[in-house]
Amino acid sequence: MLRVQLPLSVTFLLPPIFLSLILTGVMLLPTHIQQELFLSSTDFQLFTLLSAQLLHHDWAHYGLNMGGIWLWWALFAESIPKLRYWLGLPVIMVFSSAAEFLFNSNFSLYAGFSGTLYGLFAYSGVSELRQKKWIGSLVFLGVLVKLTIDFSLPEVSAGLALFAHVGGVVAGGVLALVVPRSIDRKRGE
């Protein structure tokens, strides 16, 4: 019999609740304010590398990313056990936006949290790979396969922020390789 255990302690619930509230609040901002927060190819502002990750083009886009946050939580909340590990989230967000800005010559406005979600899944997958937890590693492999398919079949992935997804994966994967080691070294473990 399959038994599902969700991480229901406050420590694991607060980050996705907090993220959900922020994304919802930004989604409810007046349109003219949202327009100032998009990452634009013609009117670049440094702060938009972060703010664009909190925006969505419409409610369906928002709903998909909210579902992604809660799917990540159900699968991997325990892979980020302490609040200090969440300090890497803005790094993933900025790298995701920067990758879209630098490598996608066709975008005009960028918004969305999916690059950050790819980064969270990559972080968790690589973290679990390092701990020899193979299910998380399979999810990470799935993310890599999805990126490969998206780049190989552009007609299927039209409209996706592929470079933001890659930026998120790279940032999340690198953080998973670097951050835990430096934190463990500081604690003397």
C-alpha cells in the first residue's frame, strides 16, 4: 500500500506559503505597476531581474507556477531544511532572468516563476543525488530531459522561457553543489 507523508511541520510549510502569498500579492497589483516590474529587452532596469520572477502574464500562468511550488513542496520540502538555505532563492531568480535576458534574442517582456521552479527542482534533485536518494535524482534527470526536448522541438516549446529555465537549473544545481559544503564546513561537520 502506498503511504504518502507530506512535510506538514511549520518549518516546511512557511516557505511555500510565503512564496504563494508574495506571488498572489504581486498578481493583484494594478497593471500599470506590474508593467514597471517586467524584465524588458528595451527598457532594462537591474531590479527587474528579481521582480520579473514574481510576475505572471495571466492567471493561468500564475496557476501553473503555484501548482509547481506546491508540487515541489510535496516532493522536496525537506531538501531545504533550514531557512538559511532559502537565501539561495534570490540567486536562482536573478540567474534565471539574466539567462533569458542575455541569451534569448527574441524576447520583449519576461515574467514568470518557472525558471525559479526549475532551479528549485534542480537544487533539490542535486542535493538528493549527493545524499544518494535516487527518487530526487530521477526528478532532476526528468528536468534535464524536459529541457532537451524543449530545445530539440521548438514547435512544442513555443512561448516558453527556455533560457530562464536553463538559468534556473544551472543556478540551482551549482548552489546544491556549493552551498551545503560551505555551510557544513562552517559548522565543522
